[in-house]
Amino acid sequence: MERRLSELRSYVRGWTGYFGLASQLKLFDKLDQWIRRR
């Protein structure tokens, strides 16, 4: 059971890391667009 929980934690950590990065990239894209309009 402990092994399964460890695997699940690893999976969830990777998933949140990936989508957290995607969210930041979207923010930087919006910032870049704003800077280019100025």
C-alpha cells in the first residue's frame, strides 16, 4: 500500500508541476504581448 501511495504522490507532483509551468508560460506570453504593444 505504501508503494502505491508513493507512486501516486510522484504522479500527482509531476502533473501539478507540468500544469503549473503551463500556467506560468501563459502569463509570460500575455506579458510579452503587453510589452510589444507599448
